[in-house]
Amino acid sequence: MKMKFLLTLALTLALGCTAAFAAEDDTPLAKEMKTMNKSLRALKKQVADAAKKDDNLALIATIRKSLDAAAKLEPAKTKEVPAAEKAAYLDKYKAQMTDLVKTYDELEAAIKADKADDVKKALDKLSEQKEKGHKDFAPDEK
Ligand code: HEM
């Protein structure tokens, strides 16, 4: 009986630690990105639903907060960049983040104006910007 208790305790502690480490592994930038990703996925699911218009605009407002925070952070890979190239690297990162914000502005305008084609265009552009941003700045597997 005591053994079973000890085994359960050990397992609980081990699982608890794994979960805690997984969360701590995320950089502050990865956390903001994940928050943005969650809102964007929710938005994509219901963007065609006119009854959810206010909801969708609220999701964009939430995304903007993550983007503001993300723009002030540095990609983890910055520490691998030679000192002489660092400023240009970070300028490029910030420029791409600014472009991303502009696309969310376009998405917001399209949702407000009920322009489904423009919504699609903005969403496609976001996907392209994400792909390029991750190719340029994120660790390899992203
Ligand atoms: C709609 C657009 C985007 C979405 C939904 C998105 C989503 C994500 C997600 C979910 C992660 C975390 C992955 C993980 O750790 O499992 C991530 C990481 C990252 N993203 Fe994005 N991303 C977007 C655009 C961008 C852009 C435009 C850039 C660069 C200008 C960028 C730079 C990064 C970097 C550098 C990381 C790694 C975190 C770090 O270095 O600390 N992302 N992104």
C-alpha cells in the first residue's frame, strides 16, 4: 500500500515537472506568438459568420496587444548573430512585425466593411508573412 502511494507520488511529481518545464521553455516572444496564434485560429473559424463580427474585431484587438509586446522583444536567434550584424537583423525583424500589424489593419477594415474577398486576401497575406517571418527569424523547425 505504502509502495503504491510512493509510486503515485513519484509519477505525479514527474508529470508535474514535465508540464512546468514545457511552459518555462517558451521564450517571452514564443508566448506572445502562441497567444496571437490562438486568437487568429478562433477568428478564422468564425470569420464568415456575420453574427460574430464584434467578436472577431475583439480578437483582432487582443492580437494587437500581443503584437505590441512581440515587437519589443528579440528573436531567440539574435544571440547567434554576429555583433556587427545585430542592429540590421533587429531592424529587419521590427519591419516585418510592422508589416504584420498593417495586414491586421487590412483584415480589420475588411471585416468591418463585410468584404469577404478582402478578408481572404488579408488572411492569405498573414500566412505568407508568418512563413517568411519564421524562415528568417525562428528556430529551424518552425
Ligand atoms: C500571423 C502570423 C504569425 C503567427 C500566427 C505566428 C505564430 C507563432 C507561434 C505559434 C510560435 C511559437 C512556436 C512554438 O514555440 O511552438 C512562433 C514563434 C516565433 N515567431 Fe511567429 N507567428 C507569426 C508571424 C511571425 C512573424 C512575422 C515573425 C517575424 C517577423 C515571427 C517570428 C517568430 C519567432 C522569432 C519565433 C520564435 C520565438 C523566439 O525566437 O523566441 N512570427 N510564431
